[in-house]
Amino acid sequence: MTEDVGTIPRKPLTPTQRLKLFEAFQGRCVLCDRKIEAGEPWIDEHLRALGLGGSNEAENRGPAHKACADAKTHGRDGDLARIATTKRVKMRNLGIQHRKGPPIPGSEDSPWKRKMDGTFVRRSKRMRVSGSCA
């Protein structure tokens, strides 16, 4: 069975669940392993991002400094970049095409052809054969 990538909705924890999570990790950030000080902003971080097949289960969560979590999520090789790549691969494997915008005038996909003098004329209806010089 394949993993469901990117379609699991985020489920926030209740205050009691957050306290239990914090205590289970003895108040240490799961990303940098430093102590989270009283009053310091922290979040419950998904160890494996939901968009990469992670779950909302307690085993996939841990407390993290807000700054550490932001770096993990938004960094150069962070979760968001990896999620975008994963979704593109999944869509390509499922045969889902990326929707193109209108063709650029003068390109092969356009009904218009640009002449050497810079003017545009409508392409003829004849079929183009790609890849051969017949």
C-alpha cells in the first residue's frame, strides 16, 4: 500500500496534550536538543512532515523551538521544498499534467507564426511531423 502524501489534514493538540508532549520530551527541542526555557515560544512539530507521509499520531510529534521549526520547514532544503518535489513526482506518476498558460505568439504551439520581417501570420492547417525530415 502506498503512502498518502500531502492529503492528511493537520490536527492541533489540546492544551493537555501539549503539556503531555512537552513532559514526554523533558522540555527538550526535538530538532536541536536544547532545553526549551519557560516563556520561550515552541510548537508541536511533526517529525516527519504530513506532506511527506507523516501522521498526526503522538509518535510523530515533539516539542520544538519556533525558530528551529521554521528553519526545518522553510529552510533551503526544508520540508516545503521536499513536499513540492514529492507532489510533482506523484502527479507525474499519476499522469496529471501541469496546466500550461496560453502559448507564446510565434512558438510552435501557437496558431500564429512570426515571419522574418516581424509580422505574424496564421499558421497553415497542415500537420507537423516531429522528429523526421521526410
